[in-house]
Amino acid sequence: MATQKQVTEPAKPVDPVTEPAKPDRVYDPRKKVRVMDAKTKQVVRRTVPETWLDGRFPNLVETPSQKAGN
């Protein structure tokens, strides 16, 4: 009969500086959204992947939906 090994060393504390921060929101690369340029206030004509809003393009912001109830 085999005996189980016991862990005698304490667990490493998590260092918040080296650990990557959890994102506030998960962006879906398949979802397309309408955006506008925050500096010029012009709406971009084409829809762009939602992942562009994760910090790659800091000047882009998502435009609110024009549908009723959304």
C-alpha cells in the first residue's frame, strides 16, 4: 500500500506586482461593435472587433446602441 506524500513547505504568497491583473471585462474577438474616436467625436463607419477596445486603440470608445430598449 502506497502512502501519500505530505506537503511540508508553505505555499508561496501571491505577489500582486508580478501577477498579471485580471481584466475588468472579457472581450470577444468574434463580436463586432460600432466605435467612435473620442478625440474627434466622429463615428467610425465600419464595425471593428471588440478586442480593439482592450487598450490597443485608446482613442476608440464604444458607441451606445440606437435600438429601443438596449
